[in-house]
Amino acid sequence: MLYGREGEQAAVDGLLDGVRAGRSGVLLLRGEAGIGKTALLDDAVARAGEAFRVVRAAGVEYEAELPYAGLSLLLAPGLARLDVLPGPQRRALEAAFGLSDDERMGDDRAGDRAGDGGGAGGGGAGADRLLVGLATLGLLAELAADRPLLCVIDDVQWLDRASLDALLLAARRLQAEGVALLLAARTGGPSGAGGSPAERPLGLPERQVTGLSEADATRLLARRVGPDLPSTVRDRLLAEAAGNPLALTELPVAAGPQPPAPGGLPLTSRLLIAFHGQVTGLPAATQTLLLVAATEEGGALDVVLPAAAALGVTAEHLAPAEASGLVTVTADRWIAFRHPLLRSAILQRAPHHQKTAVHRAVAGALPDGDRRTWHLALAATAPDAGLADALERTAVRAGRRGGHGGAAAYERAARLTPDRDGATRRLVLAAEAATEEGELVRAEALADEASGRTDNILAHALLDQVRATAHFWRGSYPTAHRLLLDAAGTDIDPPYAARMLLQAFHAAWYAGEEPVAAVLDRLAVLPLAADDPLAPLARHLPAAVLPALGRPAGPLPPVREAAEAARRAGAESPVDLVQLCGATLVLGRDEETAELAAELVAEARAKGTVGVMPTLQFFLAEAELFHGRHRDAELTATEGLGLARDTGQHQWVSQLTALLAHLAALDGRTDHCAELAAAALATTGPQTAAPAAGQAWAQWALALRDLGQGRAGDAADRLHTLTTGPHRHHVSATRAVPDLVEAAVRLGTPERAAEAYERFARWTAAADRPWADALRLRCQALLGPDELAETTYRAALSRHETAHRPFEQARTALLYGEWLRRTRRRTDARPHLRAALETFDRLAAHPWAARARTELSATGTPAPTPAAPTGTPRSPLTPQELQIARLAAQGLTNRDIAAQLFLSPRTVAHHLYKAYPKLNITSRTELATTL
């Protein structure tokens, strides 16, 4: 029976009721040790009843560095259903759990690398950790196929990082699978002091579990010790416990008939002391057996008893602990502690020599594998070359499985390595792994330690790359750029330098135009072998970007030639080809970006390379927008934004949100535009103080909104800052110049646009695209003398005819029609205004349609009634519903669609069910005709 938990129980009931109705939901319970989280989890299982399938897992302190330890326990009941998952997801999960033949072969290869003392950079691509999260989602959905599923996870603060990341991704994508995910995490205490990832906001619905009221605490205490407790003892216990249920049940046992001493220690510490006292009263052999059970993480009897036997302890010594209620033995032969804090107390009170002996004994009872290696490492008291090699193999496997934990394994291996050079090499590997795992402070500390131990030029360059990565993610782009440029300039092999320069290009893009040019100049002359996988990229990027900056460069072949050459040379596709898409946009090769990005997105879907999807979809959405395919751009950006959020890619969350704000400005959803722009500007990484990555796109979106609403002054202010500031080389800043020209001319201050226009004119000459020249001519017509305006407008419209850019063509026609009307040539103006209006209506560009309608009416011709009011959505379907409906219309099954969009089949079915009535149809067969 629970006292005073009606609010928490109501929240859990709401979660379960939603799942019973076919929805999915997540709830995270947070609270201090002993506050009753585990009791609430148990109560939830009881309330779910037989109607639910239940799977449970818990984080364990000693397993926090073992990738996927917690997830493998949670998903064990579903492993027989792995075959239903899409191939890439199934293979990723098999690799993560060490179930595949490839993984076992990889162990041998890892051993070869570790044994030969090769250079830094072990690991390998292996399983994508994002794919593991999607596979988790798929397996949970399969477990919920025949009845609702309740997943219960306790002690999330001790869950290994790889398992936590996978569960978070699955949790964020749960929609209509019939899955309830109920988690509990401790706040404060040892885990909090250590900075557990679970201590930070996880982006999940949360409920704080607080202390009981005095009345409920009194009732619980009376149930525990009876009604005859002296009032002085009762009052002191209530005061000391402060509403903590575990304290109310354990402190009376520790205090006996005497009132507890006045406080001074934190409550958790007093609870640990209370547990210490209960354990100390047991026979020494029982205490040893409990230490073995606490050390073994899961408490499996098949491991605990052999390990205990090695220490001279037998199964009979478990009886006193069972009799005292400290532990129970479950039906499936696991030792369960009465409370997780009891395990902590047992581990805390043991002397170091006893802990090492127990770790050694547990290792002896485990089969070969990472867990055995970790226990041997924890037992080691002196350098051990063989154990260090085994730990490095563990780190390599962690990297291959896409999990965290490689940094800890490499670092521990370095501490156990007898020779100085080998230890230094492993510290370099540890620093690189820590960077990949997002542990920037740890990475920099390891880099500093390693750099003080070696004079090796390559090692120092790699360590500077580690430092540069940390600076980049904190937003210190100039520092990151300088470190990478300096590292690439040392006497290291060109392939290493190429990787560093490509990373430096990314940092330089946010640092300014001059840093970009400096990187590209170096990249252009880098002596890479012709068959190096990065050589085609190293040649293409300078040719694609330098002319846009007004710098000389070599010839620019089609981007497809560079991509195919890179593939033939062994580049990893699509990962190594992503930058080609972005660079091709810089010089206006939008059609090439659209083609290559669409191809790479399809390839990423097929391979399950989820991590690059948001980047590719951002570039694809930009290209679709520039071609006037606004709805396609919205679908692409919306999916990319969801993936970026789910995978924690803050840079692309900001960029994609800002791009969606721009699309909202185009169709007149002004409030939505403002909300999205504000969200984009507020989205930065957790460790950065730099401006948001989407700042340029957000400012353009807000300026476009202002321009559409007739606020030319506000628009001009934003656009002048954007097009003349440090990010003026960004794609959005370059493409925004025609808007600045229009706003400045409307204000009567064309000189405000002069500098930006001159740069834009040079850019259009370098781009050599008809649509770009049309925009230049439009700007020239606005800025030039009135007597040349008509000729220039006509030349611009003629150039538009050769490139399908309907929105920009309609804007030029609108401006020309406005000019004709102002010169009292109303008859000549009408066809241009009518053509512009038809295009704006078709594209649902409501602000521009309203302007064209007003101008057309002013010529004396009644304008057609608007098809929909300003701000009306262009489709009754949400972007995800439309995307799913389009795929279904192509004949794909729900399972096929789910695999493409990284959803569950039940979520696909749910969205189709909602789409049919919106489209006024009743079956799947009508979709193709309707859409």
C-alpha cells in the first residue's frame, strides 16, 4: 500500500489509459534516494495487470561503462523477433549486443590492431548508435503487437550511456504503438555529483516525486513500527525522515528503541549508515556473499555462487540475508536487493582489498567478454600488458557497436600499459573517443595529459583536433579553425591533413569569410594521391566555394562527377559526400544539390545511416525551396527536424527550424513564422555560448515576413545586417540580397543595398545561372534609372523563362506590373499582375497573392476571390501525414513506409487512418487519384 501518492498514481494511470487506447506515452519519475520511485514502478506494474506485457530493467553502477548493458536486459524478451526489423536496424542491434558473426570477426581484427601497436584511430564505423535506437523502437512495437507493453526502467542515473541514448531516441519517436515507457532516476547523491547524463534534462515528460506530507508520513511510520512508539521518538523520526518513505522504514530499525541523533549528515548518507548497520550484524561469510552479489551487477546466481565459492563462501551463507529481508531470490535465479541504496551501502563499506578480490572472483566466474575484462581491470593493482590489450579490444568493440564507453576503456588500458609510448597512444585514443562521446572536458584533460608525454608530430596533431572539436561544439569557431589549420600544417601525411581541413572548413563557415578562404586555399594544394577517397572532395570544394567569395579557383565539374570519383576511390557514402551537397549550393548549383541530396537521402534510408539524414535533408530542403517546391521543402525539413531533435543534433535543429520559419513567412503564417524563428535562435548546444546555427535563415525568415506585411523598414534593417555581416557568405545571406534591394527601394533609400548588390552581382556572374541573372536584372531594374527599368524587367522575365523558379518569376512579374501601373500603363500591367497572382495562389504564397490582388484591382480589373484566406494551411494533412500518404499512394506497405521514415508500422497505420477522412476518402486505393 502506498501513502500519499495519489497524484503520481493518477499520472501513471493516465499513461496506461492512453496505451490501452492505442497510443504510446513516456513518463520519467525523478526524486532523491528512497523517495519511493521504485515503489511507484512496482505499483504501476500491479495496476497494469495481466492485460499488459511487462519488461523491466535497471541501471547498475558498475555497468555504466559497458555499452548496451541495460538495453540488452530490457530487450532480451524480444530478441526472438529481430527478424521482423528492417535489415540495417536488425544488424545494428545484433552488433550492439554482440550477436552477429561480423561482430565476432571484428573482435579478431580489433585484436590484430591492438597487438601491432598501430597508430591512433581504432574503432571503426560499426553499428550506428542511432540505428540501435530505431531498432529499439521497432522491437518495442513488435512486443506490443498482441497486447499493450509496459517498459519499466529503474535507476536510470546508472544506465550506461549507449542504452540511455537508444531509449531516448525510441521514446521521442513513440506515437501509436501501444507502448508505455516508465522510467525512474535518482537526483542528487553520488550519481548527481558525477554528472550522470540522466541528471540533465532528457526532453521527456517528467514528474518530481517529493516527500510525503506529515499525515501520510505518520501513517507509514505507524504501519512500520506500530502505534506504541513514544511520541519523542516518533517526532524525531518524522523530522529526520522529512517525508522520505525509505527513511521512515529504515531509520527506526537503525535507531532501535532510542531516538536517532540530531541530523548533520545528508539523508542519503544516514540511510547508507542505516544499511551499514543492518549488514554488519550478519555473519562475515554472508557479508562477503552480498558483496559478490552487489559487484556482479545483475545478481545472477549462476555467476554469484561460483564467484563466492572461489572466496570460500557457499550458497548456505545467503540464508541470513534472506531471513533479514535484505535480499530475495527470484524465480529466475537472480538476487534482488530490498532497495538499490542497499547495494550502494554494501559496495561503499567494503575495503579496497576486498573489492579487488571480489572483482577477480567475479571475473573468474564469467565467460570471456567485455564484462569479464572490466572486472579484471577493476581488480588490477599493477600494469598488465595482456589486460591492457584486452581493454583496448573492448574499446574498439564499443566504437564498432556505436556505443559509449570506449573512452573509459582506452583510458583504463593506458593506465595498465607498461611501456610509455603504448600508454600515450592509448591516451590519444581515449581523448578521441571521449570527443566522439561528447565528453568534452574529459577529452581535453586526456589530450593535455597525452601531449605532455610525447613528441610525436601526428599525436600532437590528433590531440589538437580533439581540442578543436571541443571548441567547435562550444561555439568557439575561430579557435577551432585555427587549431585545425595549424594541425594540418604540420608534417603529417596528407590523408590526415585532409580530414582536418575538411573539419576546419565546417568551423570556418561559422567563423567568417576569410577563414573559409584560408582553409580552401590549403585544401586546393594539398598533395593527396589521386586514389585517395578524399581527393575528389578536396578538389571540388575549393572550386565550388572560392568563386562565390570572389576568389580565383579551378574549373568546377558537375558535382556528380566528384561524388562518383570519391565512391570509386573508396569514400564512405553517404557520410563522406555530405559536404558536396552544401558546397554546391554556395555557387548556385541548386539543381545539382537537389539531385545528389535526394540520391544520398535515399541511400541513407536504405543503409540506415540516420545520423547524416538531418544534414542532407537541410540541403535538399534548401534546393527544393529555391526551385519553388515549397510543399516538398516543408515535408523534407519537417522530417529532418524530427530526426535532428531525436538524435540531439542541435545545429541542424536550429537550421531546419529556421528554414521552416522561412516557409511559414512565404505563405503568410506570420505568428508561426515568429515562433519558429524564436525557437531556431534559442536552439544551441548544451555547452555552447555561440549564436544559433540557424541565425542567418531565421533573420531572413523574419525579414521576409516583414516584407510580406508591408514593413519595409523592419525588413531592410534585418537584411542589411544579414547581408553585410560576418555571415554574408552564407547561402541564405547571398540569396536574401534581392529582398534587401526591394525593401531599400520601397523605403526610398536604395543606397542601403548598394554594397550588398555589388557583391550579389559578382556572385551571379560567378554562378552563371539564368535564374541568378534574372534576379540580378530585377535588382538592377529597381535600383537603376526609371528609363531603363522596362528593358531590364523584360530581360529579367526572359531569363526566368529558361529556369523553373515560379515564385521568383512571379515576384519579378509583380514588381514589373507595379511599375507599369505607377507609370499609368494599367492595361500593360494586367497580364503580368494576373500571371503573378495565379502563381502565388498556386503556391499558397498568401502575402504576395494579396499584394498582387490589390495591384490588379487598382488597374480597374476585379481580382479573383482568394482560394483560401491568409495563413490557411495548403493541405488538410500534416507534413507527416502527407509524406506517409504519398508513399502509400506509390503502393508501399505500412512496413515499407515505416522502414523508410524510421517509424513503427502501427504509427504509419495511425496516420493513414487520420488522413483518409481529411481527404474525404475511405480506402488506400483512392490515395493515388486524390493526391
